[in-house]
Amino acid sequence: MEFRVLGPVQCRDGGRPLKLAGPRQERILAALLLGADRVVSVSRLVDVVWDEDPPATATRQIRNLTTALKRTLVAEGAGEDVLTAEGPGFVLRPPSFDLRSFEEHVSRGEFREALACWHGPALSGVDSAVLRGEADELDERRLSVVERCLDEEISAGEDSVAELTALVAEHPFREAFAGLLMRALHQQGRQADALNVYRRTQTRLVDELGIDPGPKLRELYERILRDEPEYGKARCFLPYDVPDFTGREGEIRRLLDAVRLGRPVVVDGMAGVGKTTLAVHAAHRLAADFPDGQLFVDLHGHSPAREPLPPEAALEALLGQLDVPASRLPGGVDRRAALWRTTTAGRSLLVVLDNAASAEQLRPLLPGSATVALVVTGRRRLAAIDGAASISLDVLPDEQAGALFAAASGRPDAGVAALCGNLPLAIRIAAARLQHRPHWTVHTLAERLGSEHDRLAELKVAGRDVAAAFTLSYQDLDAAAQRMFRLLGRNPGTDIGVPAAAALAGVGEPEAERLLEELLDAHLLTQRALGRYSFHDLIAEHARTAARDEEAVPAVGRLLDHYRDGHGEGWYVTERANLVAVTRHALDTGHDDHAWRIAEKTAEHLRESGHLDEMLAVARTGVTAARRIGDPDTLQRSLASLTLAFWENGRLAEGMRCALERLDVVRESGDRGAEAIALSRAGALHGMLGHFPEAIRFYRDGLAVADETADPETAATLWGNLSNVQEILGLLDDALASARRSVALRADPRGTVLSAAQLGLVLARHGRFEEAFEVTGRSIASARDLGYLFGEAWSLIDHTDALLLAHRPREAREHAERACAILTRLNHPLLLTMAANSLGTAWLALGEASAGLDRHRLALETARRIGYRLQEARALAGIGQARAALGEEVDADFRAAREHYRAMGLSAGSLKVVTSGTR
């Protein structure tokens, strides 16, 4: 028998509802169910049935109706105790009750099952003023569970847009549903639709209730506007937890207690002593305490042939695990550390930093929130964390070491653990060998270990050598696997895949995979990800020692050939860290031709993926190699790559020096085609730095060379850039003529997008708005058809500024927001500065001074960091206007803006909307 209040009030038997004796008995049943398993007084039942006007016989009628209800229930098969008179009232004990089932499902996190308990509005059909408030509470409880359910499903990546669209329409003032719909749309890449949901909700709240959205919805809007990733998803990046973890009970207990008391933990000890295994095992046990995620980064403090991970790179890895893309990362360790602290603030996270090298490496990685637990491992004691609990690991006690060998090998220990110095890593390797030798006894293994004396010096423990375990594992391999092991010792990368290993060994991929798997089975390699193999740092040292120059030198040459030839986009993503390391190794070992060629290709892919720090490092390596080669074309191509790396990183002054050096090289070599391109890039940098006469001179010199070489695309770029500077200087007729020539010369569709956008903006400067909007609108559409995000963002900026000139700020704001979203993903600080200024201008024109001030401040910060003079001046002017609108003192802002304009030879009064850049 099932009782229901989550919908019509019913008692159901065998799928059919029992017929009740009218609405009064229905109200009594509802009140008894709401107080199920508790005494419900007769006086309350009187109030429920008659509200505030009961008859004189109300008490007797209640008792009669309740007794009749019991008879009906018992007649249908319920027990005699289902409804009993107790004290001042009655107790109903429903054997199956939808409200109870609902709450049980909710307590277990089974939200869909909980919601399935509902069959309509709570207590529907029961007309009682006394119960109305409780019915409303139940309905509100259901909606809160709907919110929790959809929040989890969105975080899990499920598509909830259709359901939420209906819920927002049904509950237009419930901001939580609007926020969930915004998240669901943003997660699907529908940023503009997500922002529109906010604007519609804001308009409805203001128009109908006279209030603004709450702080949570406003914060979500800002995050989506900045195109920040979905957050709140639980992430586990912990490595595999070994199932046969043995011993260390005291250390584990101390670590768990310290973390639960809010203290960071630092685990130190010698190599191979089990620091990482202990930290990972403890972290898995703690995982449930940190629902927002468990992060893990190997800092490579003591990894062979590899420098410790720089703090910038470690922060990139940590933020990446929180879904912050590389394109959103600021330059510089301090700014990146600040982003790490703000991103983790208030989140319940567990962070494991493995293999730390020094306090200097560790300090920028420390979170700033007490909600973030930290576990660090390293060979040395680290004093970087105040108040940390320090756990120093020694080798295992004899009993635990023997237990570990028995657990790992499946056989009782007979001295092997002692011969391994009780070092966990050596014990596991020895046990692995025994597992694959069923005809060996433990005594056989012990005798073989005892006969070996060629051991790594750092693995001596109490006078006993333990590196014999490595040597024996190596000697037990066949000749081909031994050779692969030795050659892997010379791999400069962090790990290796099957194709690269095949190139290194000079064998086919099937054979390479077989050999790698054999090494994996022997515990001489580890596999962090499918198809990717790496050494433990101690074994890497052993492999490097075993390598032979006569076979390793040609093998590394084959490996460099493999990386030089390159593969598809996905390959560059997978091999990113290896490509950076290989490029440097090629330079250090005198393989200069490999170094610059790998650098040239790798830098371009790093640019596309937004890894700008690594792009700059690789490009610098390429230039160093090119200088040693001495070939002018090689050098100018490498300098072009380095110039672009400086440009993308917003380091304009350094980019200018590099561009001018490239220009000298191509002029000396007589490469006129490359000279025209170099002149264009140098002119663009002059323009960014506010050197407009110099920019014009470089552009005109470039046009003369381009005419000589009959290179229409380069000429089109130069004419477009010249038009841009002429527009800034107020030479609008010249700017229009130059823009038209740029468009006429274009054959490349992407180049046409950029030139047309410039033409549209110049037309707007002339007041020819209809023509301007047609041209810029066509440019935006073409860019979208081509999938050309950079061109779309550029065209959107020019279209925005044309709309601002035409006094259409609302449309301008929408286009500027789209441009900002694209440029945030592309990690392009130059254009993002322009777009932020245009968006700030639009907000000011709409009377939203605070929003305008925020955007102009963002533009000012970026412009100052990269040296973009014109946008810095524009941002200062915008900040002054915004602060004036807010009633603040603004003289300093306007004075600074005027000084910037004057230094560039510009009139601030004539520049209402200013853009600057290159096509």
C-alpha cells in the first residue's frame, strides 16, 4: 500500500487509488501524512478540515472520520497499527510513502529518482488554507532538488538546455534556473545565447520587479562574458593507487590527521623510498573530503636529463586541471600565481605537488585559501610552507619490507627485501622479476641479487647495494629489449610514444610497441597514459649509464628526424612537452638544422594552442641554431618566428628589435620578397608603439619593394596597414584610397576579410554609415564562413567602432562582447585591448559607467603591459569619462591621456573612437 502527497493526496493499492469519504477525510489524510510516524493532534486536524470556523461537533466528527479512514485502510490489507489513536491525536504509519522515498533518494544524491516520486503539485486537490503553506514548502523543496540535479548533470557534461528552457519560461523570476541555463548554453559553446538569457532575465526583473539580478547571477555573467570555463566539476588527476600498498601506517595516519586539521604536509626522503606512492595512496583516501577535485603535478625536481619544472609551467598544468585554458593564462609567474590563488579560492581541493626541487620552485604554487589542502613530496626538506607538517620517510622496517615483497610477488620473503635495502622501488622491481619466473624460487632470486656488485652509488643503504635489482631486470631482457632500454636512456623528452620509439630504435612500430610493453611488464617503464611510456627517474639514470655512444648517436639522429618531419595537429598537442625538450637538445648537441626546423614548425602550433611561453622559448632556440648555421634565409625565417612570438606575447619593444634585425638580414641577402614582408611587420610594430611617422615610412618602403617583386598579397597588407595609420592621423581621404587599393589587390579570402573591415571603418569615419555597415557586415559573415576567428574578431571590432560613430551603442556592445569572447580564447592581447576599449566606450554610451570603467581598466592593464601606446591613451580617456560619470576626481586620468596623445602627435579631442593595428 502506497501513500502519496507529492501530487494528489492518495492511498494506492495495487496501482489503484482508494476512494475516500469526501474532501474532509482527504484533508485528514493529508495532515496525517505530513506528520507521518508522529502524533497529529485532533485540534490540528480540526484546523485543517475547517480552517478558522469549526462547528461545535468538530472534535467528534474528526474522530469519526479518522476511525472510518482506518477501517478503509485495514479492509484493503493494511495492518491494524497503520493508524492508531495515541494521546491527544492520531499516528499514521505508512508502509510506503512518496515523501519519505523522495527524501531518501535526495540523501543518496539520486536526484532523478527523487523527482520521479512527484506526480504534480504537492497536495493538489486539497483545499485547506492551513496546509497551503506546507504544500508551498514541498513544491519549493522539489524545485531546489531540480536545481541540484541539473547542476550535477551540467557539471557532468550532459545536455540540459531543453529542460532548462522550459523551466525558465515556467519560473521567470527564479534566478537559479536562469543561471543553470546560462551554464548549459555556455558549456555547448553558445556563449552569445547564454549572455542573452542573462539580459532577458535582467530586463524582466527590472521591468516587473524593479530589482537587478543577484550577485551570483551577475558573477556568472561576468565569467561567461570572459569565456571562462565551466567550474565546479569534480576533477581527479591523481595517479593510480597501488592495490597492494603495504606498511607506513604511522606516516599515513599523521598525513591524514594533518590534512584534516587544515595543515599542509611535506613528505621528504631519498629516491625510491616511496614518497609518491605514500602521497598518492593518502590522497585517494582523502578524495571524498575534497569534492571539488584532486590535482596532481610532477615538478620534476630530480628527473634525469630534465630541468625542474618552472613555476610558470607548473601553474599552467594546475590551472589546466581546473579547465583554465592556456589562452587565458597571463604572462609572468606573479600574475599566473595570482590567477591560481583566485581560481582556487573557496574551493574544496586537494593538491599533490610531487618531486619538488626547491623552496623557490614551490613558493608560487602555494594556494591562498584554507579550503585547499596541500601535499608536497621531495628528496630534500623544504622550508617554503609555514606551518606544514613534515613527514620524513626512511626505508621500510624489516617486517614491512618483507610484507611488501610478499604482497608484490605473491611469495613469502626470504631475504630479498633486505638485499634491496628495504627500498620500496627496488623491492617492487625484484618482485616483478620473480613473478615472471615461476621456475625460480625466492632463494634463487636472493642468490642472484647477492652476486651483483655493479650498482648505482646513490642506492647504497647501510652498506648494501640495491641497484642490483635494476641490473638484474635489465640482464633478464632479450637483446632487442636491452637495446631499446639503453636507447630510451638517451631520449631527451619527458616520455615517448610508439612511433618515436620506433624511430629511435630503427624498427617498425609493431616491434617497438612489443619492446615497450616488455619493458613495462618488467617494471622498467611506467605508463601514465595509453600509448605513452616513461622511466622512473632512478631507472632513467641507470638506462642513461648503460647507453653506448656508438649506437645512441645514430639513434638520437633518427629520433630528431622523426620530430623534424612532424605530423598532424593532434600529434603536436600530444608531443608538445617533448618537442620543446627535443628542440633544446638538438641545439645543445650541435644538430642545428634539426633545431631550427623543429622550432619553426613547433612555434606555429604552440601559437595556435595558446602556449605562448613555450612558443617564445622554442623560437629563441631556433634563432640560436640559425645563427650557427649562417644561412641568411634560415636566419630570417627564424627571426620571423621569434618576432611573431614576441608579438603574440605582447612584448612589442623586443619584437621591434627582432624585426629590424630580420630586415637587415633580408636586405643584406637581397631577398626582396622577404624584405617587403619584414618592412610590413616592422611598420606594424612602430604603429603599436605610437611611432606613426616611422610606421608610414616603413609601409611606403615596403610598397615600393612589393611593386618591384609583383607580390599583390604583401602589397595589400601594406596598403591596409597604411590606411590604418592614415585613419588614426585623421588623413581620412588618404585612408579611404589606401583601403580601397588594399581590397582591390586581395586574392586570399582571409586577407580580404581584414582589408574590407578596414575599408568599412574608414567609410564610417567619413559618415557614410550605410556603406560602412554593409562592408563590415559582409566581412564578419565571410570570416564566419571561413572559420577565421581572428578575422571575425577584427571585423567585429571595426563594426563596433562604426556603430559607435553612428551613435548605436547597444548594437556596438553586443558585437564588442562577441569580439572579446573570441579574443580571450585566441589569447591575443593586442586585439583584446582594442575590443575591451570599444566595449567600455559602448557601456559608457549606454549610461553604464561602472561596466565601462571595468572594461577600460582591463584595456589599460593590458596596453601598459605590452606597450600599446594608442590603446593605453584611449583607456585612460575612457577611465576619466567613466569616473566623471560616477562623480569621482578625474583630472589625473584626463591629463595622462592628453600627454599620451600629445607624445604620439595626436589630438585627443578629435579621436572619439580609436583603433590601431595591422592587417
